[in-house]
Amino acid sequence: MINKKTTSQVNPKLVRLKSGIVKKGYLPIMKRIKYFRKLLEYIRKANIGLIAIIFYIATLGLVLKSMNLLQDFNKNLLQITGITLCIFIFLFITLFYLSRYNASILKHPRKFLIFCLINFCTLLLAHGILNINISQYSIPATLTGMLLASFVGGREALACLIILGGLLGFISNFSIDIVFTFIIMGGLASLSMPFIRKRIDLFKIGLASGVLGTVFITTWGLLQGWDIKTIFTQSSFGMGGALVSAFLALEILPFLENIFGKLNYVKLMELSQLNHPLLVNLREKAPGTYQSCLMVANLAEAAAEKINANPLLAKIGAYYHDIGKIKNPPYFVENLSLNSKSKHEKINPALSSLILISHVKEGVQLAEKYRLPKEIRDIISQHHGTTFTSFFYQEALKKDSNGKVEEESFRYPGPKPQSKEAAIVMLADTVEAASRTLDDPSPARIKNMVENLTKEKLIGRQLEESQLNFHDLKEIEKSFIQSLTGTFHGRIKYPSSEQTDAKKEKNDGNGHPYTNEKRS
């Protein structure tokens, strides 16, 4: 006998999907794709390892050459062995630190290659400067700090600069003043990079780095008994190197953005300004969507911080994710006034669905027109994934008695989110939209809503390509619940003016109840 309870729980769509996969022979193809992805993962790891080995050998060769240890290899074998081990330890610490605090760079061979090139070119340039008649304080520490911070972040760049300073010690014959000057100037530049708002701020960082370097060089010169002329000359080289570094960073960073497709803090901070022409246009033409984007940005930024994703990228991606709504603002509910009727009531459900779905494509086109970075364009194109406009699909079925409604025409084209930041924006967008429909946004209802919506995206397989794991999803849920609970916090219900006036009539003006008895 068939168990009716069990049969009723079977999802007919899932059955059709599985049978279709088997009939069309998709299973072998899916297995091949899985194996191909594993192969690509092995190739990626091999590329990272190869780049690290080449960097290690090149750095070791440069250090040994600068110390003149290769001329008599046998005689200097023990010293060469010590330096070889020391550089290996430096490289190991660097890779370990990056794996803990910025693992994304170790997942992309191209980014890791840029990182290694910046470090090696700094050592090569320092070697050249120390071998010609130029002040050793003109080594471009500020430039190195700016470039490293743009690719791995300020804190990680400072750690790399300290290790790079150790390697510089070998090249400079263990001149402690050169090492300290390099770390101090480069460290200030790297830690300042996350706070810049415009490219012109690079010059301010260069100036500050130069001033700090000048103070240190002057102090060192006084301790060493230099004369005033020598102190002034060496300090001038330090200041000049910092300002030249700022100018070079201004030219190199856009070049690296275009050649390698790398989005850095400078570009992100420029896009974060709410006076950007696209955001101003969105605010003027679709004010409801603009406010929604700001709320989504706050949710996305907080969630990204919880799972060690890129909070700045998530925030800015959320700012621009709905710019495609600029073309048809009245067709989106957040842009309607309180008493306005939806324009979708007068048009065909298929057309309504098309208008909704088209805002993604139009957003990508606007992003390309305004030359937004690829990472932002990806978030725009992926923030709805391949989800379904089920409301308009059901409306279309009601109006079509024959039931000949193409399901795919009511589905977003995708792709699904390919990064953690894109997935976070998708979830934040969904949660923010749903939160506006809550009549009584109590903490329990908010928690239930967030968990259900996240589960819906997970079951719908919208997050399977986003690199998120279950732990990440739990942390994102907690962050959303905390943010929304804070937004919809309970407020004190103040009495109206009429209630206040009525209360005043019942007392004597001093807060005492009024009576007919005369006071003595």
C-alpha cells in the first residue's frame, strides 16, 4: 500500500527536474564539470606555488649578489645556507599571515603575482639605489606601502613591509637606519590608504610620510653627529622620495586596474562617495530605490565584516546594485507614494515581469557607461541570480486559461552570485525588501523572516557558486537580525499635544493636582 503522507511530501518540481536530468543525460556532464573544477583548483594551487618558488629564488639570488657571497661559494657556504633559511622563514611567515588575514590573494594567481612583483621590484630598486651615488633614503618606501595596501589592505601591508625591511637589511649591509626609515615611511603610507577618499589624497599621504621620514632622518643624523648640511641633504632625499612615490602611485594604480582588473581601495573610496553622478541620478529619479540601496549597503557591509569578506566592496556593490531602476522608477513599489496605485495593474503580467527583470541588464549597461569596475558590474548582474518572479507568473496563469505560459520568461537570467560579496548583496536585498512589509517587526518576527529567506535562497540553489559555507550563512543571518532589530527598535510612545493640554488643565502648573480648596 502507498503511504499517502509520504507521497504528499514529494515535490513535483523536484521530481520533474531529476527525471529530466536523467533522461537528457546531464548527470555524466555534471560529473565531468565537477572533475574539471577540481582540476582547475589543482592548477591554481600549482600556479601559486610556482610563483612563490620563483619569487623565493629571485629574492635569494638578489640578496646573495648584493652581499657578494657568490664570488667564493665554497668559502661562504655556511653564510649562504643561513641566509637561504632566513629568507625561507620570511616567505613562510608572509604566506601564513596572508592565509589568515587575506586568503583571497592566495586564491588568485594573478593577484599573488602582482603582490610578488611589487615586493621584488622594491628590493631590486633598493639594490640599484645603494650601488649608485644616490642617498639611501630615496628608496621608495612610500610607493611600496601604497601599492601593497591597495592590494592586500593596510594591516597586511604593514606586516609585509616589516618582513621586506628585514630583506632590505641584507641588501643594505645591515644598515639599521635604512631599515627603520623604510618601515616607518612605508608603514604610515600603508595604514593611511584605507582612509583616502580621492586620488589627490595620495599626495597628502606622500607628504605626511615624507615629514615623518624627515623627522626620523634628522634625529638619526643628530645622534650620529652629522653636520647641518648633511642632515638637510639626506632629509631632502627622504621627502623627495615620498613625494615622487605619491606621483608614481597616482599613475601606477590606474594602470594596474586596467591591465590586471584589480580593484583597489583608491577606486573603491571614490565610488563610495554619494555625490557620484550615478547615485545622484538615482536619488533624483528613484528616491525610494536610493534609500533602499543605502539600507542594503548597511546590511551588506556589516555582514561582510562578520565573515571576513570585503566589506567595502559589498557596501559599494549594494549602493549601485539597483541603478537599473532609474529607467522605469514608477514600476517599482518603493518609488510609489502612499496613495498611488501600482502601474502593473494596467499591464500584462508578462510585461510586468519583463520590466522587473530588465532592470538588471539596464543596470549593467549603465555601469559600463560610467566605467564601474568589473567587481561592481558582477554584483549588479548577479544580485537576483536565476530567481523567479513567482507573483507575476501566477497572475499570468490566472489570465491564460490554456496554461501556456513559459516559466523561463519569468526568471532572471543570472548568473548566480560568484563571490561572497555578491551573495551577501543578494541576501541583504531580499531581507531589506521583506522587512518593509512587516506590520509588527518584533525581534522574533525579524529572526524568523531572515532565517526563512536565507533558507529559501539555499534551497533554490542560488548560493552554490558563491564560496559561502554554512558557517558564513549563520554569521550573515546573525548580522542581518542584529542590524534590522536595531533599525526597527521599539520607540517610546509620547502623548499627543491634546493629551498633554488636558493633563495640564488637571494640575496647578507645578505638577500638583488642582483642587477647589484655597491655599493659605
